[in-house]
Amino acid sequence: MAVKKSKGQYFTIERLIFIGLLVVGLLLMGFFGLRAARSYIRIQQTGLEPGVTDVEAIRGWMTVPYIAQAYQVPESFIFEQLDIPAEGNRKKSLRDLNREQASGNPGALTEVVKTAIRHYQAENPPTPGGDP
């Protein structure tokens, strides 16, 4: 189906659909590109590199073993502070553990983990040079 515009020029529905989809695609690329760039910058500033101890970087998607390794704190210490057994809970995220253990108080376990890490790091300062 074509609509005559002027001498020899035709605008088809297909062309209009193509242009619309192209614009939507470019907008989506821009939106998600900016989000990716912001995330990259944030990781560069507060990334979980050895020696970085900013507990505010802890998120609900993280598991206790992941946090223990990233912050160089024993898993057993974290589970002890959470007052839950490690068995059956090692692969669960903090968000999942929070739903199961602290119903009605979202983020409660995340705050307990942050406090536990601060406490552990205050009592056990890292040695200069770290691990090879």
C-alpha cells in the first residue's frame, strides 16, 4: 500500500514502521548505554577489589560466601552473626534469606551483615601487603 506524496516519491507503511522502530531502538540504546556507563563508573569508584572495605556496596543479590570472599571475613562469622545455619543457606542471596528469616523488615539482614563486617574488620585489621 503506497501513498503518493509528490513526483515519484512514495511513502510506504513499511518505511514509516522502519523509521519508528529505528527511533525506538536508538532511544533504548541510549537509555541502557547510559545506565551501563553509570554502573561502570560506580564500580570503578567503589568496586569490590581486594582491600576495598566499603560495606555500603553490599547488595541483596549477594550471597554470604561472595561477601565473605570480597571482604575477607570468614563465612562462619557472618552466618553466626545472622544466627542462621550455613547448611542449606550458602547459595541463597541476602534478599532470599531476608524473606525467610526477617519477614516484614526488608533489608534487616543486609544491615546485620554490614555491621558484622565492620565489627570483624575493626577487631582484625588487614595486614599490610595482603595476600600474594
